[in-house]
Amino acid sequence: MKDVNLLIWLAQLGISVAVPLVGFILLGVWLHNSHGWGFWVVIAGIILGISGGISGLRSSLQYLNKASKSDDEDNPSVISYNDHD
């Protein structure tokens, strides 16, 4: 079951990074081609896509870190530095 959860989180991580990047770039290209806006809108789409991808990566990694810490606290067999006799 743990392997399935890790596989799901790996897919979620990929989606969190790829969708904003691709979406904003495609939006910039569409605005450039359909409305005749300058090439600056494509560059803005790239910048927004990269920042959105970084934000998705950061939030996914924070949640994964928090989930791994809660798993360690729930597992009494794990002995930390201050818990041993």
C-alpha cells in the first residue's frame, strides 16, 4: 500500500510542476497568435509557468515532508536521539 501512495505522490508532483508550466506557456502562445500581442506575452507565460511550477514543487515537497514526519511520530519502533534509555 505504501508503494501505491508513493506512486500517487510522484504523479501528483509531476502534475503540480508540469501543468502550470505548460498551461501558462500555451496561454502566452495563444494570446500571441490569436490576438496579435507581442512576443512579450510568451515570455511572461514562461516566467509565470516557471514560478507556478516551482510553487507546485515546493508545496508538494512540504506536504510530503510533513507526511513523512507524521509517519515517524506514529511509528513507536523508531527511536530518536532523545528517546532511548
